[in-house]
Amino acid sequence: MNHSDSNWQEFHKRRSEIDGIDEAILKLLARRQTVSRAIGNAKKELELPIMDPGREGHVLRRLVEIGGEEIAPDAIRRVFREIISACRSVQEDMTIAYLGPPGTFSHQAAIAFFGQAPAFQPVDTLDDVFAAVEKDVCQDGVVPIENAYEGAVSRTLDLLYRSPLRIQGETFLRIRHHLLSRCSTLSEVRCVYSHPMALAQCRGWLRSNLPGVPCRETSSTAAAARLASEEAGAGAVGGQFAAMHLDLSILVQDIQDYADNVTRFLAIGKRENRPSGHDKTSVLFSLRHRPGSLYEVLEPLARHGINMTRIESRPMKTKTWEYLFFADLEGHERETPLREALPVMDERCAFVKRLGSYPKGGEPWS
């Protein structure tokens, strides 16, 4: 095929144009970082926290709106998440605790919330995530709170009940489970490792496609992937993120029984967030033993027109046959109408704990 000189000239011209645009972007990024450093100094003078999830969320929503149809919203979120993360890092060094080892969905969620710039500290258990933040080993932690199909993560609820930490924000991760292995074919797989929740979410596929193959539980999907990378004939149920960390092949993609599988994660820390205008408040409460007590507690929410997006009960570990309720409410505890409704709830509950007000999470990350 012949190509005219004019075609080649146009090709090289466009490449040179891209080079010029990249240089302009780089100069603007350097300028943004300089301004961010000045803002960080001002925050310290004003005794404001460096991390401001409300402001960061506002920036991302505004840019997605400006981008319109010219740039995919997910592309805008990914690019500017890293720009924000890099600029935040010149204001403060951060270390984030998450349920390890590296490559877990918790690791992926931590990056989705904070970007790549912080240091990330894997720990062995959810208890260790809370402990690392409580003892100031890490500034923040990331923990799973619920899955769209498997429900609440009960250990996280228990830890929120007893810990002084507050919820800083939330992020949603679209969970895609794959069969990871060094095997070349399904017939070579002799056992499958994974976290109990991941195995449960792929139960139908595993039963149909690997009948008789034993499934063995591990502490995380990343731990399962490590075993699959070390043992001949082993497979693991896990995500692409874990496969990349351990250089494993994806033998079969998307083996989850339900396509729209999303897990919600919480960022936990010691700060109190300012209102962002796009907030959610989480509370734990227990009821008095009398007829209509749940109605009494929820009545002020209905009266003030407050939307409760979630409520779930959980047995109290300290009192037999008594239950804690975990609820998510739209709005910020410092703003009307929650500011009026929450004190009434306080009076009508046997126990109540405000877990924090924080910006609502956006669309799930993939």
C-alpha cells in the first residue's frame, strides 16, 4: 500500500502537536502542585485537616460535568484522582492500612479512594486495620462494609461499635472474579483457593464447571492467588489486580454468579468532615424494650423528610438477645434537617453512636 508524503507529514504534525500538549499539561501540573503546597501551608495555619474528602469529591463531580460527552466520566475520575493524590502528597505524607496481602480488593479500594500517592500498609486482619489507625501507625484505613449479594461484613460492624474511629468516606468497587492459575486448561485444576465470600459469590460456576474439585478457604483473595502461584494444579478465585501482582494468568474471566457485584468500602480515621453538600451520616443504635420503640426512633426521620438508605440489625456481643441497628441517613449531622432529628433519636434510643458524616461515594470503580 502506497502512502503519500502528505499523509506522513500530517501524521508527524499530529504527533508533534501531542508532544506540545503534553508539555503544556506538565507545566500546568507543576503549577497546580505549587498552589497545592501553598494551600497545605494555609490549612496548617488554620488548623484544618489536609485530607478533605468533601472537597475532593466536589472537584471530581465538577470536572465530570465540565467534561460532558467529550471525555468518558470514568477516564476523568481516574486521571484526576491521581492528580489530586499527587498534589495532596506535597501537603502531607500519608500511610493507609488495609486488609492484605497486596493485591486484595481492599488494596484496590484503598487506591480508588486515596489514589496511588500514599504509602499503603497491608495488615493481617480487620482488627489490625482499626488498631493501626487508632495507634497512629497509619493516618487512615480502608475496610469492607457490605457486598450487594452477601450483605454486611459483620466484623467491620463490630469494630465500628467499639472503636473511637470515625467514617471518613466511602467508595464502591465493582467485583469481577476470575479463575487465576498457572494451569493451561480447566482439566488441570485440582483445587481452588479463595476467601469464603469470593467462593460464595462464584458457587454456581464452580459447581457447574469444576465438579468435585475441592474449594479451600483463605484469609483473602490475594492470599489465594499467592497459593495458586506456588502450587501445581492450584487455582484461585480473585481479581485482575491480584493476578497482576503475582503474574498469574486469568484462566476464565467473570465467573461470579451475578454480574452486577459491588462491594462498599469505608475509609476510617480520626477527623471530623465538614459538610460538603453531598453527604451521608452513619449511626449505630439500640432500642428500649417496649412496644413501638423502632417506630419512635425512626419517626423524627420521617417527620423531617430524611431518607434512610440502609438499615441492618446485628446481635450485640455484650448483651444476649439484644440488637444493634446500623443505619445510613442522607445529610450531614451539622446541617438541617439531621441536626434537628438526631438529638430526638438520641433521647429515644437505649444506645446511639454517630459514626461520622462523610461525602457520598460516586459510581463504582472497576
